Amino acid sequence: MQAYIEKFQLRDVMHEPLLNHLRVVTYQKGDIIIQQGEQPAFLYFLVEGRTKVFASSDEGKKLILAFNGPFSVFSDIEFIQQAPYLNTVEAITDVTLLKLSLPIVQQYGMQHLPFVTFILNTLTRKFYSNADAARFNLMYAVEVRLASYLLSMTTEDESVSIHHLRDAADLIGTSYRHLNRIIGQLTEAGYIARKNRAIHILNRDELYKLAKQNIYEER
């Protein structure tokens, strides 16, 4: 706990009543951390690993909003609005978070100006990122969205399972058939390869260029 507090300079934005109530929680790859529609109970701070944020429709369609790394904050919008979770947050690697119960945030955090300023800054960045993600999904071609998805889902030595492609099609807003056509084009271009029922990235630099510097990443 102390290592995370020092690493992310949390003493600059939290006083002792908040710091004393911080707790560490871990999730495994594939775990759902936050479920769209549920009532929030904690404010979360991502300190290790990566997550995917997406929205779902009543028909089961999904749309990516952002991929997050440290130091990201979850539940801030819902806390301020006193509303259910707007989106689902899924761990795409093993993750570690710090959490504060919302009654503690209300009791101690909203009386502490540095913390209030911090929350306002995170909200501003998040609204900008969400607007950028919506514009990206509406205005950019499927190959751009797929390139960004593949880069955001993997590190240098990882691959994306073929089994995830139907979910990927929903998440980036296209049909499974069209997604397969784009995968074929990127394969022919030498950017990716299908092997052992997975998609492997062969040329990350060219994918970054295609992905417009990985627009799904939260800024």
C-alpha cells in the first residue's frame, strides 16, 4: 500500500482520513471489475495492469470506449451523479486496484480541496476521452479500429485468440464477416498473421500508423 501511495503521489491529493481507508484489491485477466447497470459501492484507482471499458446495449451489442492503464480512476462519474454504472470494466491482464468506499469518499474526500480538484480533473479528462472514443467509432474505418483494438489488447509478445473475434466485431462496431475481410487484408499486408487459432502482430509500427497512434487508449 505504501509503495503505491508513494509511486502515484497520493499524499498530494488525499489526507490521512482517506489514506487510512484505502484497500488493495486484485482481479485476474477476464474478470469483470465493474458491471454496467449495477449500483456503485467503491471508487477505484488502477495501479497495475490494464482494463477495457465498454458499453452494452439491451440487444447485447458492445462498443469499446477505452483501454486503461495506471493510473486510472473508476466510479467517479457515477459517484458524482449518484447513478448506476454507465459502462462495464473488464480486466484484460491481471490487475491491482486501490479502492475507497463511497461513503468514506463522501465523508472525507469531498471536504478536502486537493481531492475534489483531483476528481474534477479526472472527470474532465474522461469526458474528453469518451467524446474522442465516440468520434473514433463513428468516423474511422474498420481497419483503423481493428488496428487500435489489436494494439490495445496486446503487448509485444502477446496475441489475440480467434475465439474473441465475434466479441471484437461487436466491440469495434462491425460485422463478423467484414472483420474477417479486414483481417485478411492486414494479413496480406504483412501486419498480422493467423497462427494456432490466434492473431499475432508482425509489424507493430505499421499498425500504430494505421491506428492513428492507438486512439482507443485513454488520454
